[in-house]
Amino acid sequence: MDPSPTSDDFIRHLGDDWIPDCSIEQKPYVGQLFPDVDTSFTFYHRYGSLCGFDSRRSTERKNKLKKTTRKYFLCSRAGSPEDDTSEDLSIKKRKTTSAKCDCPAKLIIAADGNGGFFVKKFIENHNHSFAGKGTMQFLRCSRSLTEFHKRFIIDAARLNIGATRAHAIFKSMIGSYENVGATVVDFKKFSRDIKEYIGKHDADILIQKFKDIQTSSDNNFRFEYKTDANNHLTQLFWADGVGRRNFEVFGDVVSFDATYRTNKYGMVFIPFIGIDNHWKSVTFAAALLEKEDADNYKWACEAFKKIFGSSVKCIVTDQDPAMKIAIEECFPGVKHRLCMWHIMKKFPAKLGTLFCAESPFMDKIKNFVWSDHSSIDEFEDGWNNVISEFELSDNTWLKEMFALRSYWIPAFFNDEPMVGLIRTTSRSESSNFFFNHFVQKGDTLSEFYLCFHSALEKQRNNNGLLNHKDDLMPIPKNKKKIEKDAAELYTKTMFYKIQEEITASCGDMVMEDMFVADEVKSLKLRDPFLKNKTFEVKLNLTTHDIDCSCNLYTRVGYLCSHSFLCLSLSGIPFIPRQYVNNRWLKRAEERFSTLVLSELSNLNPEEDAKRTKTRDCWFEFQGCISDASGDIEQIDFIHKSLTVMRNHIKDHSKLGDTAPKDTSISDFIGLKVVEEFTILPPNQSNNKGCRKRIVGAAEKSLGGKKRQKRKCRKCKEFAFHDSRNCTGQS
């Protein structure tokens, strides 16, 4: 066995010729014929990739008819390193390297007179070493973004996964970096190319996308937008057919709250949220606003009314005064309430974290704030007593909250329909948190919409899963006919809530009085689970109309335990149908909406068909791997079959017929640049989430040094740009 080469062996070879070692079939030779230039370069390129060096196109000669008569292909390391001739020594220069080393290797082809080309000269000697197994992946010939790479980057971006993490995930899927076929820089460059493609056409692309959706795939899609005097987009509101259908059934109470840092322009993102029949958040529409002031909120409210109408009964927001002004002006007859969760989470910040954590103050104040069954007098007396006990009577913020008590304390509207929206964990806050998992502050508007659409797809897929589970009958706990009746009517989530009320009706309630007069049965019940409060229930034995002083049905839309006890004592084995609220029933959005949804279709049928076939191929491939079940002979058969198929595809592919980069990006993201500017992108906004970056102590210690200029390879000047974004002439 020959001894392995030492470092001295490599040093002795420096300056000698390096000749690639490959089979004769893969190596060019003088006189070899090719049908065209592209085919010849592809052959030389493959030869280089097998041997461990990169190749590139170089000069060419043309005749009077502008037809190529001679073409040069070189090793990528041919030529001399560029010298930096700048004489400005005050500017710090970047440390750079050059791969060029005057490599003599080349392939020259010439026209043969019959429309083809032949190899006129071939120099196979190189003056440098070749890439080995561990470094082959870094050659350009080994790096190319395939359609699968690009689709993976786009799909990852829609889930708020950047290029770096997408590359790491791809590596985990493939098994090693050598097999990825592209570097993390290639992934980043493609993401950059998408943003460059969108560029100044951002607003135009999105508006055109909305128009295409409206005319081609969803005729129930609606949108409104507004521009300023200079034609920059300032406000945008949109709702698709599914959102409008959901609003028709679940839009009695709407919650919305602004969120920030979702796009590169700093526009405020506002999702309009409700509660569906599974007690989950459902998105009706969304808006992007230039500023968070009263005028912008008024425009959003007017757009909401134009698209949905003003049938909403109650609107829940945070304490934003601009929202309050807009709602009072645009929805004068609609009740406006403040989210309790938003207010309660401010107590530690306003009163002190340690005070709220270590004292019993929060426990005592919550007893009166969160109570659904306290009267106004009980709340006010309880609040004042707790405030006095902890000597907080002079706290300005608590005084303000007490003055606003009619907007957020349940005692002031426990007889109003709220479907549980105001006192549960903030729906808007949780929805904002949900959407922020899909978007990031550097997104263009077009990218933002694609990510938003992905978030909606996930939300609606979860809804579909819950609808599917509703086909399964939950197991009754109390073995009562009325419980079985509820299981057949309501979604599983709502059934379990109603089941709790039915179970509570079988508990230790104390009946203080019961009498019947004029076909109306009246009960007085003391409920040990609700601080031994006494409630009065009245049931019409003829019409089955029922009313309880706890007002649970009015607030959330299903009967309370007191009503179920009265029905049980009266021998009524079903829920009176006048108290079966449509919004909580199974598949309510399909059964009770008058909006007929069109069948969603892809804007590009050919692209849709290609994606479907590609997906089917992946399923078949995964099925083959699964069926092989680790059998080495079966896996070897799959590998050989795939190799045959790939060689067949390479031999029959149309070389040189590659689509332009912009067209390729357009096909992947489904957005096309319009020919002329009609709407300019938004101006940079400076809202709550868009403040200037805070400079840290470490950066301050550097003396506030500014970013260094660097030499642009295009304009040859030292500036804050490079050849990629240079605006000068080459």
C-alpha cells in the first residue's frame, strides 16, 4: 500500500500542472461536436464538477451576421487578481481575497459551418489543486437552487422561517451539508432577490393580487384602500369570503387591537376577531394603517361598515383613546367595551410588581372585578373597601379606571350579550401573538399578505379539525335525556360547557321557595358555588319560556345550571329550542350563513396542476421508501430506478430554455409586477412598535463609530452600497 501523501508532497507539487482525473467519456477532446453553445458549456461544466473545479463563460467572436463563430470557456480561476489602485489611505479597506491565479485551463469551440460547433482547442492542465470531497460543496458547479430549494424557501418564509433557519432545516432533511446543493448564502440571496423583485411595485403588486382574487378565485373577496396626495398607500382593509361568512354568524361581538413590527413600513396591523362555535378565535378581516390616530381608525371603521354592514352589537378594544373616538363616531348605536384582561395586566406596572405579588391586594380586588353576579352597588362598595384597606385612594390610575368602570366591569353589563369575549384572556392579544409567529418586521406588504394568508390557513384548518371531531358523540356524564339532546345539537367544546351546567344542576343547590301561578313555575335557589347567592328562575309550562336572574343565557348564549334544574323538576327532557343559539351549533357557519361561497380556484390553472402533480410524485416517492421498510435490496432498487429516471430527464431536458429570474420568482410567490406604477408603497411610519433602535452599552463604548465605507465593484467608488444595489453606471 502506498503511503499517504505528506505536507512536503503537496509543497513540491505547487507550481506543477494539475491534470483532472476522470473517465474518457466525461472529458472533452479536440474535434468533439456539439449542437450549440449551451450544450458545449454544459458538458464542460459537468466535466469541471466531476473533477473539482468551476468553469465560466468568457469571450466570443461573431461574424458580420452577429452569429457566434468562436466561444471560450475558462476555469473560474483564470485571470489575474484585481489590484486596488485607490490612493485614499484615510478610508479603511476591506480585507478581500481572490481565487484567480492565471489558470491556463480552457475549452475553445468554433462554428463548424453546419450550425453546430466543434472543440478547436482543449487545455486540461491547471496550476492549482482541485476541490476534494469535503470542499466540493462550495464550488459553484455544485451549488444551484433547484425548484425544490426555491419552493422550500418560499414555504418557510410564509411560516416566518428565515433563510438561515430554512437552510438548517433543509440540511436536517437531506442529512448533510454536502447533499444540500446550495449554501446558506444562496438561500439568503434568493430571499433578497424576492424583496428586490417586489421593490417599488410593492403596493401595486398587492392591490393587483386582491383584484385577481376578487375576479378569479373568490368573488366574495372585498377590499378598500386609500392613498395620500403623492399616491402612496396609507390605509388598506380586506376580507375574504370565508371571513365574511364567519362574520355573518359569529359577528355579534367583535374585538380588535393594533399590533406592530409586522412589515418593513411600520404600518399598524389590525386583525378583527370574534369567537366561533368552538369558543376559538376567528378572524373576520384585517387592516393596515399608516398611523394609529383617530382619522386612520375612522377610515378602518367606515371600511368595516362598507364591507360588513353595522350589524355588530358590541365592540371590544383596549384603552386606546383614538379607537374610542372613531367607534363613537362611526358606530353611534353600538356598545363599546374595554377588555378586562388588558386592564388587569396593567395593575403590577401601575402599582408595583412586588406589591401585587406579595400582598393580598390582587386576590381581593379580583373578587369584585371578575364577578359576573355582583350588582353595581356591590362592586362599588367592594372596590372602595379594598382601595381604602391598602391606602390607594390617592392613586391617579386607579381613579381613572374607576371612572371608566361602566366600560369594563361586568356588573354594568351582565345583562348584555358578550359571548364571553370581554372577560376571557384577550382574544385580540392572543391573535396578535398568533399572527406574529408568521410575520416579521422586514416583510414587504406582498410578503406580509402571503404570511397572513398562511396564518389564516392554519386557523381555518384547526377549525376544520374541530368540525370533524364534532361527528363523534361525546359520552354523557349524567345519563340525562337533556344532556344527550345537548350533545346532538352543540359543538363538542360548547357541549362540555353546557355539561358542566347540567352537572351543577344536580349538585347541592338549596331551594328556598317554589310555586306555580298562571302556568308559570317560579323557583328561588341558593347556589353554594356562587357565594350562596340567591337566584330566581321562572318557567312558562306552556311555552317553555325560561328566565333566570343570573343572566347567563343573555351573556353567553346557553342556559345556566339554575334553568336546567327548573327544567328537570318540570319533567322537560330537552332544551327549549328558543334557547338554542345558532352560533354554538355544529357547523353553524355552513348552516346559517346566507353568503354562498364560490369554489376557490388557483389564479394559474397550469401552475396549480404542476403543483398537484409534484405533490403526487412526493407522495409516491415517500410511499416507496415507506414500503421498503429498511430492506437494503428494495432501497437499492429504488436508488437504481431513480438514477435511471434522472439520467433520462437530463437527456431530454430543454437546455438553455431557462426562464428569466424575475419570471421564476413571480411563479413561485404568485405575485406579478405590473407594468406601470399606479400606487406607490407606503411611507415609513413611526408608530409605537417602530421606534429608533436603542444603542447598547457595548456599542457606546466604541465611541459611536459609524459604519465604514467600502469599495463598490460596479462604480469603483467608496460608499455605503455595493454592486448589488449600486445606482451608478457600470
